[in-house]
Amino acid sequence: MKKNNNYLLIHVGIPRTSSSTVRRILREVFTKPGELAEPTSSSYKVLPENRVLLLQESIFPVHKKTKRLCRYFTLLRDPVRAVVSEYYWRLTQRHFGTQGLWTNVSEEAMKFSMSLEEYVAELPRCLNFSARLIVSSADEAATTHGLPYYPGNNAFFDDCDEDKLLERVLEIIDKQYAFVGVMELFEEAMFVLANLADIDNLPLWQRTNASVRPPGWTDAVLPQTLRNRIEESTAVDRKLHGIMAQRFIESPEYKAINPEALQQYKSKCRNLDMENLRKFHRDGLSTWKDDIASLKKVLTD
């Protein structure tokens, strides 16, 4: 963030969009007392020294609680892949929790035992998690004080008019968001963030919360019946992801990225990420190929 600007940069962390990795990068950069804060309640009072806020469990309209100019940003992801990732992340938590290798696993996660088919069957008609959380960053009535564990939580995932939800989300993004990137172009999004937040030395990254998958897993092995069910439940998120992916690659900030610097950064990060994924018995090349295929599909649909 430019030193002579006093606006507050706010990250809206949408689960399974590399939000944990974004938070880790920002924690490495903003280390002075009070520079970075992670509010857990809508009653949080913005401090003069705050430069970056990380919204995770509690998503609320910070701009309504301060006179400072607030600029939000977030990343989106192909919602089909996000749902599948969320499912396997829960199995990963249970596995490492029962093995005693992770000690901060919730009781709900330790008990999780659904099959992928059962999990998808429980999805509400209108899941659209990304759209709902972006609305939570603007509308006090939609404030979240804790993210629901099960997608079948009707109190949170109430039925809604999908056209109106999409219209509202795009209105909020246009008014309040500095940028919305896509996980499939993660390094590009981090370059835009670095320029926005005045980060001179962008930390290298490797995905923070990778999930274990069945051997040989790729998106292609997801049964079409499950894919269809997820697509029905995430119709707004799918449209939103496509719109924002197109906007991102057409933005002046994206076009201003130095290709050589980007490639050098990406190469270093991918090497780290590949080593990290091996710990979870996953192949980095297959994972990135799925990212590319997903992005190509959304840009041509």
C-alpha cells in the first residue's frame, strides 16, 4: 500500500481458494505491531495503525465501522473444484487428527465420515459460498460470526433468488473491491496484491492447507452425476468466477505484470509447492494442469 495512502486493505478469506496462503504471505510482510489484524467479531474497532485486516471466520462490513477508506480484495476458484477440495480437506483433517499429528482439529472434523457422494447429496440448492461471503462484507444483515461446517446448514444456506444474488455481488465488487483475482492465476494475483499493498519483496509461497486425495486423482475422475449436482448448487459462483476471471486478465493491473519477473517468481514457488504436495501424496504437475484446464473452460464457456 502506498505510504501516503491511509486506506485499509481487507482480505475476505473464502475457504479453499488459497486464502490461508494469502494470509501467510501478508503475515510475513506486515510484522509491525498493529499493522495487521485478524478480527473475529463484527464489534472490532479499527485502529489507526491497522493497514491490513484478514477476515476469515467472521466476515463483516468493516467500512461501516470506520471513517477510513476501505478496499477489499479476495480470490475466487472454480466452485466445482472448491467443493471437492473442501470435502477432501475434511478427510485430511480427520486423518492427521486421529493420527495425533495435528492437535488443533475440531471435534466435528474428527467425526466427519461422509463419502463424497453423501457430501455432494447434502449440498443445498443454493450453496454459492463465495457470493454469500462477499455479500457478508457489505451487508450487516449477512454478517458471519463463524462459517458453517456442513453445507446442509439451511440456516446459513437459505434459498435465494440467484439472479438477484449475482447482481448484488457484482454491485458490491464494483463499489468496494480493489480487485478480485482467481486462484488459477495465483502468482499473478499476488503480483497485483504486491503493487496494491506496496510490497517490495513478495514472499515465496507453497499451499498452506493442501488436502490428501485418492491415488491418481484428477478432475477427470469426478463422476459426471456429482459434477452436475455441484454445478446446480453453485450456479451463481460459477457465473461469478467466469466474469471475474475475464475481468482480471483484462485489467490494467494484470497487463502491467512483468512477464520475466512473474516467471522467475512462479518457478521458485512451484518448486516449493511440488515438494509440499508430495507430503500429501499429490503430484504438482497434475494439480496445475487441472488449474489450467479449469481456467480455460471458464473463459470459453
